Amino acid sequence: MKNRQLHHVLSFWKNHSKKSINRQILSTTAIVTGMTILVKIVSVSKEFVVAWSFGTGDAVDALVIALLLPMFITSVAAHSFRQAFIPVYIRVREQEGKQYAQGLLSSSLPYVVGILSLITIIMVLFARLYLPEIATGFSPNKIELTYRLLLRTSPLIILNGIVTIWQAVLNAEERFAIAALLPILIPALGIVLVLKTSFLGINALIIGMLVGTLLQAIFLGVSLHQKGISLVPKFNNLDSNLKEIFKLYGASATAAFLMGSTKIVDQSMAAMLAPGSVAALSYGYKLTALPLNLATIGLGTAVTPYFSKMTTSEDWQGIRNTLKSYLRLIFIVTIPLALTIFIFSVPIVEILLQRGEFTAKDTNLVAQIQSLYTLQLPFYVANIFIVRLITSMRMNHVLIWISALNLFTNITFNFLFTPLIGAAGIALSTSLVYLICFLASLTFIYQRIQKAHQQ
């Protein structure tokens, strides 16, 4: 009886969600967000374990800086490729067939792995030159620790690149759940290793990242194989579709480089401040990142395939309606949430982090940072939604100008606010940057839709 009722509920939801693009997006967002909630609960739990075990000590400072370049490169080289690849992949699949889409994937893989491998080698070779410039406030011993941790985390670049592309292909096939759930392996392994292998120290987290990402790649590969998608790379000549991908990729990578540079600027300026500032900035952001990621991963993942389809069919009225409906929904949900976190920031940090090596002094600093980071929430989520539309329209060059504006305003605001309120000034600067970014992106996209609709 219960199984029959569950079947009716699932059938109703499936039929209901297929009635319009907006409902399909909402249905997919619900699925991805549900999986993401599970992942983020475990991720936040990992941050608690790290805070209790290491506080804001040198090991955490060093790991944050050591991960800065691998994560930055992943964002620039891998995530940007995904943004360029998926709209073209979907267009080829819809217009030319699955066989040609498979060929496009097989031809793209060698380029992705090759680019990431070359960048990883360069990053490692020159690490001793740039690390002292990034972490200017670190002692020589702390710089050496950061260098050793950087070497150990460097394989993450290639692994994350493979995972990113394979996730994107699954999402393009409208298989969202497993791609959204698999990242849970990384924080789960981190928690187990930190608690059970204390002799490893901060290295337990690195092992958790490497093994978790490798397992994630294996499970994604199996899922794609079961879908009949070959993962065997093929070295083919650059055809028109690959050329279009790389044209879009150049614009996306440039924009990601400029936008990602704001993170490097933030952490570098934090490294100039009192010891523990880098770790405090990281904790403050990661607590804020929970609602950010829940909203943007679910919504951003869900909307990209549908926007790509609507753009291919030139359904500008549908795009306008979807944009208006979801921006309204985003602000209705995120503004009250941001105000709540802002008001209760101190007790949130106190309850979640203040124990073990994490002191009351650490709580006050992290809470101040968290409250100012939280102000970005409505604009960050709304901007991700708009950026997905821009990339679906294959107008990635626009993101370069927006990202350059963001970098300039971020540096300006950092220098303005950091002398006044320390590391918290970096958080305030970031929130203002996303407000400006949202306004610039929204202005452009409405002008572009209006122009396309009139043609």
C-alpha cells in the first residue's frame, strides 16, 4: 500500500515537472539541492572537526594558502572549460545527434588533461618563487610548510578537471542526482582521517581530498559508461565545434582568472595581517558558503541545460519569463536568510566552532567576518543565475569585462576597508563586489534579450 502511494507521488511529481521549462528547472533544482544539502552537512561537519582540532593555527593558514593555487587553477582551467563545453555539446546533440556529441567529448578530453597537466607542472616548478609573494606575512618555516602542502595537493588539479567535465556531461544528459551526491566522499573521508589518524596532522585532510576525488572520478566514469558514453580520448583535428569551444573557453578562462584573482588578493592581504587571519577568513567564508552553495549549485546546475535549449530554439520570451520569475524567487528567499545570519552570527559561530583549539577570541573575529560575508548572499545567487544564461547564450566574452570590474573594485575596497576593520574589511569588500557584479550582469542581459527579441 505504502509503495503504491509512493509510486503515485513520484509519478505525479514527474508529470507535473514536465509541463513547463520553469517547472523542469524547479524540479531539477529540488533534486540537486536535496543532494547538495547532504553533501554540505558533511562538509560543514568537517569544518567543525578541523576547527576543533587545529583552531586558527599555522597548519590551517598554510593549508588554505597551499590550496589557493590548485583551486584557482581548477576554476580557471576546468570549470571554465565546462562552461564553454556544455552549450556546444547540447547544441551538437540536439541538432546533429548523439554520435557527433560523443565525438566532441572524446576529442575534448585530451586537451583538458593536457592543459591541466602542463599548468600543474608550471605551478610546482615556480612555487618557491611565488609563495613568499602571496603569503608575505608568513615566517620562513611557515612558507616551507605551505610549499610542502602545495606539492601534496597538486594532483587535485588534474583529478578535479576530470571530475568537472564528467559531472557536466552527466548534467547535460539530465542525470543530476549522482553528480550532486558524489562530492560527499571528500569531506566524509576528511572527517574520518582527522579523527582516527591524529598522527597525520593536517595531512589527513589532504589524503581525504585526494582519495575522495579519485573515488568520485571512478563512480562518475562508471555512471557515464552505463549511459553508453565512451570516456576513451581521441586525438582528432580541430573541427568547427571544437574551435567554437576553445573560442568560448578563452573568454571564460580569462573571466575566471580575473574573478578568481580576487580570492588570491583577499588571502594575500589576510596573510599580511595578524597570525590566524587567513584561517579566520576561511572559516567565516565557509560558514557563509553553506547557503550560497545550496542555492547556486542546485539552481546553477539545473538551469544550464534548459537555458541552452531555450537559447538554441531562440525562445527569448521564455527566457525573459524564467529570468524574471527566478530572480523574484531568489530575493524572496535569500534576503530574510541573509538578515538572519547577519543578526545571529556570534551565537552561530559560538555554538558550532568554539571548543578545543578554537577560542572565544577566534569566535568574535570569525563572527564579524561571517556577518559581512553574508551580505553578498542575494546578489551572489542572483548573479550565478544570470551568468549561466550568459554562458548558455555563448557570449562568454562579456564575463571578461564584468570580472575585470570585479577585480578592480575588490582591490579598491580591500585597501579602503582593511585598515579600518582588519580581515572583516575583506568580507565587506567581497559583498560589495557581488552587488556591483549583479547590477552590471543584469543590465547587460536585459539589453541583450530585448535586442534579440526585436530581431
